[in-house]
Amino acid sequence: MKSLLHDPAPGGFAATKQFPVRSGIAVAMAAMAGMTAAPAHPVDGDDRRPNVLIVFCDDLDAAPLGFMGDDIIRTPNIDTLAAEGLNFTNAFVTTSICITSRGNMLTGRYAARTDIWFDGFDDLTPEHQAMSYPARLREAGYHTGYVGKWHLGPAAEQLFDDNRAFLGQGYFWDEEHPPGKGRHLTDRIGDDAVDMIRISPRDKPFVITVGFKAPHVQDGFHPIEPYPPTPSTAVLYELDEIPAPPLSDPEFFESQPDFIRESLGRVRWDYRLGPPESLNFQRSVRRYYRMVTAIDQQMGRMMQALRDSGRLDNTIVIFTSDHGMYLGERGLAGKWFGHDTSIRIPFVVWDPRLPQSERGQDRDAMTLLIDVKPTLLEWAGAEPHESVQGRSIASIIAGNTPDDWRTEFFYEHHDFSDVIPRSEGVRTERHKYLRYLDSDPLYEELYDLEADPREANNLAGDPDHAELLERMRAKWQQWQEDVK
């Protein structure tokens, strides 16, 4: 594959493509149509530190992406990003819910230390704001910008030079932008991101974070269409048959404890999904896929804006999500629990400084969303903050994984305990231990991820694994103290 830095011709980010829907209808994905390459030129100044574009999705699971092996969904621009960049195959969040995960990423801390929990709809405190990566990079001389879903209360003036965030969940369509007459929220976020890239100052590097609401469901606004598509994706996947997700059979669901079977994850499964063979499941997942494809279109526009502005050759792009997603796995919808489908995230880094021979590779080092902040600080040449719990992955991107790199991490979820059971646990490279804090009697899960990657066989009650269970309990107990 030719480098996208030097080949904006058809097949790269600037290509115009036609993608056949399996119904036989052709739908043009023409977000990048007619764009031509602009010559690359440096920042107007001596500061050659890299720009950074962070594209951060909401509820985007790691599985439904073309480069991850999904042969139904169409994500050509994100696939190209992975093919020309690095795919971190073991990337996770430490808390699987929107607000908390955002707080973790911005501060580089576990929730046990930030004390940002969703059920309080916590804002970033002055301390959090001052230590967040936008504030630290702005202090270091970066131009900082934010577009889209923020979800952490009003942002302090010290954070962003260009702030186009919205508070709360936001609406894909609203009174100002009605269906058929306005711009879909995903397209509007893309418009703002493209504009922000184009007008960013030339005398300093930038870090721009783009927070898509998609593919998060639109709760409470349009119950008939919880995943309203953009006009350009409205008929995609209409006749595609979505396969049954892993562990979605009723027998497995009934084997789980009552507090999981009666949780909000099952309540939402009832009205969002249902059995895989049902019309509701097929319709909902197709619409979810449309939202992902709409993000992909905007990804192409942003990459073209970088090229047009001459910034592509000095801009690192990170594409990721705030957590994974149950799309019927285990008979659930949503997130929250500590199974891999809920905590694993897509994490792609596109770094134009890498030699061609290093691109298009997987990185299997255990990576966490809390690693984003220390990585950005290293790229910016800024001093790390002593209370940051993540670690910079800059050396891993360059192909040098430290000998002391992590082999395990702590998982915690304490939100909405009346409808979502509180849980904590430890995930190592091979094993996982989950503990439901309020269960009586105590309910635990133990998995051998090498033998059982889908986490179907709970070994916690198996006498043959009693010693392993005790070791994992001890790890959990130590982690409880270490993360505070």
C-alpha cells in the first residue's frame, strides 16, 4: 500500500467511493468527493512538535469495524487509518461508562482517584481541569480545541482556545436541525472539526479532540428511531443479516445470577434489541452500523482537511472510544460490566513520523484509555503529573515496549447501584477476576481468557481452580489500595 502522506489518489483518504448495499442499491459515500491534495508545508515557526487529532466516539464497540474483521460494516477511512497506522489490539477502559471514562482519559487517572462517577453527573473539579491534558498542553504552548460531546460540566476557560463542545447528551436531530431540513449532529460535528483544523494557527502545534455522540443511542427523543441515521447512510445494511452475537442464546442468559438478569442491561435489551432473529434486533444493529459508517465519513473529511491545510505530515491521529458495548452478547445491551465486550475499545494511532516499514502493524501491549494523557505530554515535551496513573505509549508506538510494561489492570464500576450491580476486578493477560460488591452471597467470576476468550465458562466455583481464585482475589485486594 502506498503511503497516504504522498498518495491522495483514489484508494486513499481523498477517494470518492461507491459502496453497494446488499439490496442491490448503490449508495455514494461521497464526503470526500472532489478534494485534491495540497502541498505539505511546516508550521509557520520553529515549533516542530506534532499536532494531535483525537477522535473519540461514544458507545463504539471494538468489533464492528472493517479492520477488526467485520465483513458487513463499511468503514473504509478508519480501515485505512489502521492499515497505515498501528492497531492496539489489547486496549481497554478502566470504567465502562461515558462520564467516568471521559474523566479518566482527560486526567490519566482511575475513577477511584478522580471520584468522577456517572450517577452524580460530576463536573470536572478545578483540580481535574488544571491537570487535564488540554490545560497542560495549552500551558506547554499548544493550541487546544474541542468539538462535540463533552459530558463533564462547563469547561474552564483555561482548557481550550477554541471550544465548540456541547453539554449533556445532545440530539442527532432537534428543533433547530429537524430531519430532512437540518444537518445531522454527526455531520455538524464533522463540519466543526474540519473548520477547526483549517483555521488553527500556524505558529504553534494543536491538539484537537473531536467527541462524537454516535453511535450512542438517542434515548427519550425518538423512541421509534433510537439510532437516527445521517442522510448519506439512511439505506445502508437494509438487507444485511446480522449474525447472532456470542453467548446470546437464552440458555446462557438464564445461567447468570438474578442481579444481572434483572439489571438495566437486560431491561434495555428488551426494548432495544431482543433475540438475534427478531426484526427489532436486526433493525437496531443495522442502524448502529449506519452511525459507525457516518463517523467513518467524517474521519475521511478530517484527514482531507489535514492534507489540504498542509498539516498531515506532522499530525498524529488517535481514534478510540469511551468503552465497549453489549450488542446482544450475554443477552444484554449497554455496557457497565467488566466483560471484554464492554471494556475493550478500538485504539488506532496514525503517526506520520513512523517509517513505512513500521506501519500497518498490531501492537499487543496492554493499553488503557488513561494512557492518552501521559502520551500527549511526552509528545509535547511537558512534565508528567505525579498523580497520573496511566503511562505513555510513545515508546510502544515507536516499536519499543518497555520491559516493565503492565501485564494487568484494575476494573471498577460503582454507578447506579440500584439497577446496575457494582463490580470491581482484575484483568491480566491471561485471566480475569470480577467481584460483585453488593452480592449476597458473594458472586465472583473467574475466566481463563486464553482457553475461553468469550468468557463463557465461569471457573470461580471450580475446585480445580481454587488456587487461581485465591491469587486473583489477592490481586484485587492489592489493586483496591493501589488505585486510590
